[in-house]
Amino acid sequence: MIMQNQLLEDALRAFRDTTGLAATCAAQEIRLPQGIADAEIRLAQGPPLLAEIKPNLRRGTLGAALARLTRFDKPGILVTDYITQPMAEELVAKGVPFMDAAGNAYLNTPQQFILVTGRKRPENISVERPVKAFRAAGLRVIFVLLTAQRMLELPTRQIAYHAGVANGTVGNVLKDLERMGFIYRSKARGLVIEQRERLIKQWVDAYPRELRPRLKPQRFHILNADWWRQFTYDRYEKHQMWLGGEPAAQALTRYLHAEQCTVYGRPDFRKLATVLEQPMRDKHGNFELLEPFWNLEFDEYDEVHRLCPPLLIYADLVATGNTRNIEAAHIIRDQYLRE
């Protein structure tokens, strides 16, 4: 929170210096029915804006930031440390207001139009490495804590087994989370997750950047894009697979028509190839296979398909940055991830 507050202050100052217009923070941590907004800011003209503050914004985390920005039924603005020219052009094309600590800004309302791009990154802006809890191994631990009930009641060695990490890693992650206020020790209940919504937010931010690239993602183009509809739960289990991404969201919400298929598993691809029909390696293909990063079974969210937990489906959807996927992600968040 301290880093976010400083970033917001720097971005508002840069906005005032660049445009000569007033810009202030009216409130922080605004609680709304859809969740918690980072802040509310007021500019020279127009209605208040809910701010989504995202340090170290990168393409891999842009989707998650846009998902949170659009979940509120109020005008919003993306605040970050630095927005590159290509990212600024993308945000302008999507109509997403933004400001950064370099003075780049975009706002298009009936009251005012502001566009400042191309300003260089200030020398005092640096990329901060996340704490251990939000690096790859720590994200494995947080994932099982968030998705498996009563996990915090288990000895650390059992948590380590379920997360696929060393026992010492669990202890270090729990210390980080306790220090950051995400868990606390209750005399009656032991360790308890606190600020669950904010913990989910940080996990979803870090997952595509820190953990997902380590899961040996492979992409293929397949002819039978609807193969997953023909599978029953026992067939997923037989092939050691969990269905994620768009098809899992379609199964949960009936909102999407899946175009890209994401699967977590270690299947015998020679046997699976006959079902997928002529799979060919293609970095832009419609079938993605990743290694699972957990050692446990989850609740069955669908009677037919063996689905990944909603947290992972949500993270993969928002990481795409696709508007339709983000809308489906909001439905999943509201139905499965709210406290």
C-alpha cells in the first residue's frame, strides 16, 4: 500500500506539471459492491474517477489491470509508473484513461480531452522485484491456500507437498504473508487468511509474469476445437488433465464460446492427438498445454468436465486482455471468488 500511495502521488504530481490542471486524491480504498477500488481521484473537470493503481505495468499484467478497472460501474483511470508508447497507443485505441509518473496521460470525456504520450521514463523510476511470496514458488503456495479449504490448518510439510515446493519455502511464504497482513494468527483458529480479495488481486497480477512461463507452455493448432465437449470427467482424469481458460469459463458461465483452449496436465500426447485431430505446433495455435503446479484434487465445479479452480480460470481469462474474456472473468469472480 505504501508503494501504491507513493505511485499515485507521483502520477498526480506529474499530471499537474504536464497539463497545468488540478488533480488530487479524494479517498483511498473505496469499498463498492463489486470489490475494492484502490483510490478515487478528482481532476479539474468531470466526475470523480476510480483509480486502478498498478506498479510495474507490463503487457503480461495489463489484462488483469483492465479487468479490475472495468468491473466497477463508474468511470475509472489506470495509474502506473510508466507507460511505453506502444502500450499508450493500445490503451487509447481501447478508450482506457491512464496517467503515469512520467506525465503521460489520456482522458477523453465530454468535459475534457487530454493526450500526452512519448515522455521518457524518469530516472528515479525503477522496477521492483516482488517479495518471495509473489515469485514462482510462493505463488504455488498461495494458490493452494486460496483454493483448498482448511489448507492453513495442515503442517507446513503437507502444504509443501500439495504446492510442489520445499518445506522451507512454505515457512518463508507464510512469514511474508503475515508481515504483509494477508494472514494473521488467531488463538482460537490458528492461521487465518485476511484481505482475501487483495491477496487474490496480487496473485492474479503476478501469475502470468512469475509462474505461468515456468509451466512449459506449448501451443498447437488443432482441427477439432470442440474436442473438450466430448470428454467426460473420467476421460480428463484418465489423461491427467484439467480444463482451464475459455472452455472452462464456458462450462461455468455459459457466457463464452471458447475459441482458445487451455489445458493443464501431463497427457500422453500421442493418445490425445487422435482426439484433437492433426495437432501441429503453432505459437499462435488454438490449443495450449501447460504443466499443472499442484498435487491435490479440488472441488468439482462441473459434473461433466474436470475443471481447474475458478482462481486459475479467472487469472488466465484476464491475462488475455480480451474484452469478452474479461466479462466472463467478472462473472466467475462474482460467483466463485467473493468472500
